[in-house]
Amino acid sequence: MSLQTAGRLWHRLDVVVRDLLLGVLFLVASFLPGLRGHGTQVGDLPTRPFDALAVVALALECLPLAVRRRWPVVCLALVTCGFALDQLRGYHSTAGSTLPLVLISTGSHLEHRRRTTVLLLSMAYVALAIALFALGSGGETPEEFVTFYLVLALAWGAGAWLRSTRVAEAERRERVAAESRIAERTQIARELHDVVTHHVTAMVVQAEASRYLAAAPERLDRSLAAISDTGRRAITDLRHLLDLLNPDYGNGIGAAQAREPRTPAVGRILTLVEQTRRAGQPVEFTEQGTPPVSTGSADLVAYRVVQEALTNALKYAHGSRTCVQVRHGEREVSVEVSTDGTGSRSAAAVGGGRGLAGLRERVHVLGGDFSAGRGADGGFTVRARIPAGGPS
């Protein structure tokens, strides 16, 4: 059996069983001839051989270790009684070494009434020190009793430090988990905003235009077909997003879906442009350069920038001339979307600015630059410089 296997088997045992084995080890060691009478000694009482009461004292000092983590106060009380009996009878056994160990354990695991426990333990030690001083020959000075008390206090302090460290680590993990949940919710909300807002805005604008095409059946049919096509694209994008949220995505169960690309590439910007044109927005599209082989998240962010900018153009400047420029460099992708501000607000022009704020955060995460604002001519321009090759 390897050490790794033995370690796994050991940790599978209940904590009471593991701690009981530790107590049994101390109990057996106390009866070894070479260690008998050479244990912890407080006071100057002469060492005496073991008798029936010695067995009781050793049992009280060793066996309660089994519950030192489950019931720390019970363990401390029993071990303290055993230690007092051990010292008052003069056995001076090795089992007396369990008291500092139990103090460390209790200081680490006791949750309630810690100050009361310390006060009662201190009073008990004072009573024991007075009794040992009275029974002894006077060879033990009060300073030596105080020194041993400080040793016990140090053991308790070590346990308290372990407890504070454990609590701080638990709080840190809880904080990290909460921050991760918030980040995940923000990411999901951002993706839903990007997918839903664009398609729904296009559908609303197209539906509004269809109301005035009753006299032109062919144009009405094209408008309704555009609405249907936009709805199908929205369903496809939502399905892709739900696949990413599926815990089986990417493993053997979701392997078939994983083979299909989920993130929109810069090449799909033309599809966005055509969809926006069908919604009645005059859009000019210019693309310069060749996309690099690996762009990391830059292609997705560039797609989202164009998507949000065209959505805002439909909502706040419907019918105005819109220009989309995409430039591919060796290490970055630059996007600029501008409107001339001559259009009108549509019925879908309702929002809280979440889209632009989310874009700014996306671009800054990749180390790029983002700006959005109104020009002197009343138009609105969105610019983004996105470094290529960043992590997805």
C-alpha cells in the first residue's frame, strides 16, 4: 500500500476515530518503562509509582482526545481533571503533555463562551497551584507556577491564532465566491442585453414600418420576411448563449454542440449591417486589412461594439446615415460607427446606458480604448481600439 493510498484511507476515517488513536498513542506511551515518571511535572511532589488511580488519571488525560474537535469544552474539562489528579498524586506521566495539545485544539475549535472558559481554566489552575504548593516541600517558587501558566496561555493563544486564520480564510473564500457570482450574473446580463436588444430593436422598427406598407404588398412581404429572419437570428443567438450556460457544454454530452462556433467573428459584421439596412437604416460598411489568424476575444468584442452602435442608431437616429468602419491591424482591431444625427427616435428608444458601459468594460479588459459621444454636427460616434490575441 502506497503512502498516498494510506493517506486517503486515513482521511476517510471519522474525526473521532482519528483523534481516539492519538489518545491511545499517548496512553500506551505513558506505560512504557523508559517514559514512566518522566512526564510533565508542576510543583515539587516526589514521583510515585502507578496505582489504580493512575489508570483513572491517564484515561482522563488521553481518551477524551477523541472528542477534542467535536466537543472541545468536554475534552478540556476531562483532561484538566486528569492532569490535576496526575500532579496531585505525583505520577508525572507522559500523558500530562496532552494538556497543552488540548488547549491548542480548544482555542482553535471552541466557538462560544471563550472568555468564560479561559476564566474558569485560570481559576482552576490557581487552585491547583495553591494545592501543589501546600503539599510540596517548598522547593517550587511562585515564579515557576507562573511560568507554566504562561506556557499554557501560549498554547491557548496558538489555538486562537489558528482559529482566526481559519475564519479569515473562510470569509475570503465566501467573498471570492460572492464576487464570482456577481461577475457571472453581470456577464450573463451583458450577453442577454447584446443579443436581445439588437434583434428586438430591429424587429420593432421593422414592425413599425410595416404598418405603412399595406398599399405595397411586395414591400410588406419583404418587411415581414425581415422580421421573421431577425427573430430566427435572435433565437439562434439565444440558443448559443444557453448552450454556454449549460454545464454539459464542451464535454462528451455537449460535444456535438461544441463543434459549432459560438462567438460571432468580425466577418459576421456584414450580416449585422445587412440586417440593419433591412430595418430601414442606411448603413455604409468599410472593412480594411486582413483579420489575423488568432484574434482571441477581439473579434467578439468588435462584433459587440458594432452591434450595440447599430442598435442605438436604430433607436435614437432612425433613418440617419450611418457609417461602419473596421480596420484590421497586425495586433489590433479598430472599429468606428458614426451617425449624422438627422434621423428620428423610434418607439424602441428606451434604455439605461447599460450597453455602452458594458462595451467600455469589455474593451478595457482587453487593454484597449473605447469612446462614445456626440459630435458638433449632432451625430454620434463610437470608437474602439481592441488588441488582438487577448484571452477569450
